[in-house]
Amino acid sequence: MAAQLLRIGEQAPDPDRDSLNYLEWLKGRMQIISAYPESEFLGLLAMRHRGNKLLTHFFSIEESEEGFIALPHEGSEAESLPPARFPVSACVSEFAKRVGGKPAKYGG
């Protein structure tokens, strides 16, 4: 949430061009959000889930222990097809892996 939520007119530093500035910005955002009361955080989480549902014109994304699953939209021609599966390591950028600090053999 810290990386995705922006105030009107706010722009996040580009992590590919200025990773140190981005990490400081992100750390500050994480500290702000972690200080929110639980009810505020749950409200943000609910809005995220509601927003995701509004973006599912053709498929929906579900999380699983193995990664993410793309399910065809109900009523679409593709509904009879099996879900597409994406391992977590395929969905995480190299920058995010570096920030997470896990060696490549564990992160993908």
C-alpha cells in the first residue's frame, strides 16, 4: 500500500533511476501507514480489494501459496479454460528482490 497509494499531485521517486531516494521515501510511507489504527488499515485493504474487482473486465487475479492465478471472467468465452498460473518469483521485479534482501536462489 505504501508504494501504491499517492496523494493527489504526489509523485513517487523512480526506483530504477534513484533507488536510495525511493527506499527512503518508501520507508517513510511504510512508517506512516503502520501507525494507522487497525480500522483505517482494514478500510484501505477493503478499498484495494473493491478496486481490484472493478478492474476485472476479462479475468480476476487470486492469490495462492504457489503464486497468483488468473481466472477467466464469469460468463466469458474463456470461462471453460483452465486458470493461468504465475509463480510469485515471476511476478516480483528484480528491484523488489534486491530490496527484500533475499538471495536469488530463494527469491526466484
